[in-house]
Amino acid sequence: MGNLRILITNDDGIHAPGLKVLETIARSFSNDVWIVAPEHDQSAVSHSLTLRMPFRISEISQKKYAVSGTPTDCVLTAIRLLMTDNLPDLVLSGVNYGANIAEDVTYSGTVAAALEATILGIPAVAFSLTIDPKQPAKWATAEHWGPGVLDKVLKSSIPEQVLININFPNVIHKSVEGIKITRQGQRKCFDHVCKREDPRGIPYYWIGPGEQRYGNMEECSEPGTDIEAIRQKYISVTPLSLDITHNKTFEQLKELFS
């Protein structure tokens, strides 16, 4: 593992505390760590590419770059431009400020960065820390548990077309109950479009989570899901597939149209 070349990125931005935690995790496996991350916060941009305008790359220091684009731009830029002489063996994304469980994965720039790496044929893992607005983020928990969880994931070998999505509960590291292998859960998002007015009385709108976004986890906590694991203070490890075909409906339609 000492010979691993690791690329790390995120969607919270080049100066995010979670990226520093991820760098610590990565350096427990390798000294050859590259950082290519968004210049600014790019949360919830999903798997978007910057196509209709140029973006810039700024070299912060050796092997560390800020990109004025999305997490997907960052991974693509690193693999197709910055690291072409020796491609990364592994891409790590995160540690995101906020859980990426259930339908969150469809919005997440953190997961999308790992998705892009997977599409490009490089094993990838996304890391996220559940947050509680009433408590500080327990970054030390991700830093403490991250290397061990990643070590086991790498020893299992990540199949092609699969990425690994890891979520940490927001508790001190001694309070973590363990690790659970989970499937993606489902829950109601309760996202709201809020109408407000600026000082001149002109309306503007803000999309954000409703009060019950994280408050309804117990209601939606089915056995074996990432939601249940986080609610019970476990670390959730979920394999996600690039192939999102619904096989049962595929067979039904195939028979119907034959």
C-alpha cells in the first residue's frame, strides 16, 4: 500500500476541514497524495460538468490544486490533465460536512466525484460525516475510524462499476457502535423552497432542508439501510453500482415489447 498513488477531492472546497481529515486518512496509506478540489463550496452539484464556460486551475503547492469548477471537473482534470504520467490507483472524496445517505447520493457532489473516478476505471470511496445542527462536527471520529474502514474496503477489492459510500455518525469516536455493511435507504427529504424579501422588498427564493430532514430518520429507518446504521451510531458502508437499471421492470418491458 505504500506504493499507492492517491487522489483526494471533495465538494466543500479546497479549504474545508473535512478535506484535511481526508488527507490525514490518505497519508496513513501513502506518501504520494494529490489534492485536486473545488476552489469554492460546490455542495449538491451532483455529477455536473462545467461545459458552457471555462474554468481555471490554481496550483496551491506541490501536488495540490484548486479548480474553479465542480467535483466532477476536479476528478476529470486530475486524471486527464494533471496526472497523466502516472494515474492514481485510488480516488477518495470527502470528508463531506453532512451525511450522504438515502436519496442524498443523487444530489451529492462528494459521491459524484467518486462516481466520476469509477467511470474512468479507478477505484473510489466517498466519505461523509453526519451533522447535527445543534452539535459541533466530530471530525476526529472520521479521522480515527477512517483508516481502518478504508483498509478493510481495499482488502476486499472494489469491483469495476462499483463505488463505496461511507458515512460516519456524528458522535465521539468511542461512542461509535461498530461498522455495518448497508444498502441505500429511502426517506422523505422535506426540502423547502423558501420565499424571502431583500431590503428593497424584492422577493428572492432559497432552497433548503425543512425542519424534518434529519428528524424523521427513525420513521424511515428500515433494517439493513444506511439510515438505520447512522441512527444507531454505526458507520455505514454502502456499495453503490453505476448500473441503475431496474431489472424486474426490464424483464417485464422486454416481454411486453417482444
